[in-house]
Amino acid sequence: MNSALVFGCGSLASRLKSVIADRRGNVAISAAICAVPMILAVGASLDYTRAYNVQSKMQADLDAALVAAIKQIDTYDEKKLEQKVTDWFEAQADKSDSSYDLTGVTIDQTNHTITATAKGTVPTTIMTIANIQSVPVGVTSAIKGPATSYVDVHIVIDKSASMLLAATPADQAMLRGDANLKCEFACHSTADPVKKNTTGATLSPTYYDYIKALGVKLRSDVALDAVEEVLDMVDEADEDHKRIRVSLYSLGDDVSEVLAPTYSTSAARKKLSDDDSGLTSVSSKEATYFDTSLTTLASKIGTGGDGSSASSPMKLVLLLTDGVQSERNWVLQDKKLTTLRSPTSLGNLRKVVTPLNPDWCISVQQKTATIAVLYTEYLAISADWGYNATLAQNMAGSRWDSVWGGTLHSGVGGSISRQDYIPIALQDCASSPDLFISAASEDEITEGLSTLFGQYLTSVRLTQ
């Protein structure tokens, strides 16, 4: 064999072997081929992350729209709710980098839940290489609350004699200046006759009749006006009268059920105008014992449910009160004592006239009921010996702790007057600070109870 040929063949074989072994060209080709799915993978990750962010924003927008809708519309009207949710969603939705729309608002009649769904698309960027132009997104939100549920509204009216205070400053001055009365609180009496100051002749069979003839409106009258406002709201929120029941109670040394839970607001209105019901200004209670009355109330209202059915209603207690734990006898001019409670001397009796202990409200809250409190402000009466001897005194000098088991609110000293501590105690009694209102004027009292009811109706929770 020719050595040159041998050399040549050997050289050719060596070259072929080195070419086969050399993969530098293949690396470039393989990298180019692999780059496409790699780029798509990275692009998909970026595009789907962007879609996820848009979906999260969409969810927040839809949740906010539902909350806003139910807070503004305290009625069970599907068309109104749908329009309100749509308006809020459109106003909040940021469509600068996406395209999504509210596709439907539905009312779940069975579970009393408002449900809304939004769907849309998010444009892609890198994934367009694979001819994927957009990513679909969708969210669902559901909300539930008193405005969409079965609710029992228990209206509790303080019938203590201090609620016989004249409703306006002008009327208070009129009573204070009347020579035949010489008092502001209707003399804490509805049974004694009024006699002429100079001759002793009987002018009226009762103080109430005398004051009524003067055209004076008492706080107990205004309290009933406030209840009327709530009944009007119930009519609007439950037009068919199939979801919201109302009941009425008078509060004093104990609680009396004046009207059992009913869907009939007209039945409630009849009780408000009936002197025999014990709710009108023609009568009042001898004492106010919240420790007894609130415990009794808890047993009467029963345990609250989730509002999904008539047999499992949510429970709301609307308490209208001046918040004073007391007896009428501490203001009687003859200073007679009573054996209704443990105090055995006038001094002891004065010391146990205090704000209610908010711990007594727990018995109601443990029944999974919500408590809303309207405080009809107990006004200072500097000319009245009874007031000066009790509520004008400080908390440290009372027996709020030893007799009633109270503990001062954190950060409040014992030097605070009992009168000034009443709103603190009543706010602690309410289920939340936003369910407490302090009202002094006639208008504030009339509007206060309905404001609390409206606040409760618009409380909601997202369920999906």
C-alpha cells in the first residue's frame, strides 16, 4: 500500500473523527432550539404572574363593591343591589393594563347571600410568540349580613322615672320654674296629685296629667318617637315583612316583654301608643336594676343564629337608657327608704346609685346577640339634692365595686363623677364602639336609635 495513501487515509480518518467529536456547532443549534421553550417558560411565568396580580386586584375591587353596595342599600332588592355593585366595581376597577368586566350579580335566596362574579382577560407579552394573546381571569365574591338575613330586633326601653325628664331645655326650665311642681323630672311621680302651691287645692290627679296639659314633651315620649323611626326602617328593609321581627320590652327592676317577636310593625306601633302597655309616659318603674333585668333579657331573647332561616335569626338588642342603677326613692322629697334592695340607710342607698356594670351585658352577648346602646344623657341638676348626693359624687365614693362588682375602665381614675362615667360604662356594654351613641337633645335621641339600627344593618362579612 502506498504509504502516502496510508498516510492520507490515516489523516482523513483522524480528521473525520475530530469533526465528529467536535460539538461546537451542535451547541449553538441546540441552544437555539432550546431557547424557544425556555423563553416561553419565562414569558409564561411573567405573564401569569401579571395575570395573578390583576386577578388579585379584581378580587379586591369586587369585594369592595359588594361591601359598598350592601352598606348603601339596606334592602333586599336584587336590581338595586346589582346596579350598585356594578357602579362601584366599574368605578374602582383599573383597566389600564387589563380588560375585565362584572359578568353577573346573583341573589342566593336560600342562604341569603349576595354573590357576584367578574371575568375578563389579561393581554400577554412574551407568550404571543406561541400565539397566546391573553390569559383569562375570573373571581367570585359573596357577602352576607343583617341586611340579607333573618333578624330579630329586640327594642328595650328604660322606664325609670328619670326618663320623665322634659325633653327640651325650654320645657325643663318651665317645669323647674312652675311654683306647683318645683322639679324637673316630673317629680319622679305619675300617681300623686298636683296641688296648688298657695292654697293646697288639687290641680290635677297626677303629675303626668298636669305636665301633659302644659304641652311638655318628656324624654320617655321621645324614646317612643325613636322606636317609630326604627320601625320605619324595618318597613323599608323588609318590605314583605318576612325576614325582620321586632319585639318590645320595658326595663326597670326587671324586664317585661311588652310584645313578643313579630313581623308586624303595625302591632308594634299599637303598643307604643297604648297606655296599658307600660311604655308610654303615663307610667314608670320604681327602680332600675340592670343586674337583674339584663339577665332576664338574655333568657327571653334566646340564642342568636346565623340568619340563614327564620328558625335561626340573628339577634340585635337596641337598648335605650340613661344607664343609672338606682331606685326612685333616693329622690323622693320625704327621703323614705325601701326594702327592695340591700342598703339599710340613706347613706348606703346614695352610694349604690351608680352607672350600670357593663359586665352585666355579657349575659346577653353570650347568647350571640349584638347590643347597640343609645345613651339618653343624664343631665346635671345642680339644684336637686338627690342628684348632688349621688351621681354628682365620684366613683371612688360609690359602692360600684363592692355591691355591683364593677371595675373601672383602664386609664380612668376614681375621681371621675358617676355621671361622667355613665357613657364609659354604656360604651363598654355595647358590642362595639360604633354601636354606641350618646344623645342629649330631642332630635339626637329620635335619630340615634335608627342610626344604630342602620349601622347594624350595614355590618357585613365576606363569605367567599
